[in-house]
Amino acid sequence: MHKEIVKSDIKNELKEGVTLLNFHATWCGPCKMLMPVLKGVAGEYGDKINVLHVDVDKDREFAREMEVQGTPTTFIYKDGEVVKKVVGYTGKETWTNIVDQLI
């Protein structure tokens, strides 16, 4: 699954298994590059993972709570717990390696 969320949605969306929670901004160049990569990863793994996006300009409070210092910042969850944080653009191979280690 791949979709945009806000903080109030998060508890319903963090499920068992692997979730990528990406904080981005519409004006951020690296974010624009990362979005299709994460969409591709979501498509490749189907129901095995969740890929969720939060626009930092629309939900600043959530970004602050998560201590997002720059965009893109992606938190990787396993069974509802943060296991890794990736800051900046990262290519598809890195994401598939991360997901493969967790599923």
C-alpha cells in the first residue's frame, strides 16, 4: 500500500510487518526523486509492506514530534516499532535491501 497520511491516521496504519513512513515536502528536490522509488518498492512488495507519506508543510506538528530535521526523512517500522531512520535520497536497491532484511 502507498498513500499520504496525517498524524491522526498513523495508529491505524502501523500494522504488523514493515512500514516505511516518509516525511517529504512538495518543494523538495530529493523528495521528488524519492517518491517514485518508494512507489516502485510499494508496488514490488504489494501487501507485504506499507509505504506512507507525510507532507511536513501540512503536518508540521507530527514532523516536529518525530524530530524530522530535513526532508526526505523516512522511518522504517517493523511490527509498529521504529527500527531504522534514513535521511536524504536513497536509491531503490537500498530500499529493497532494507525491506528484504525485515520481511
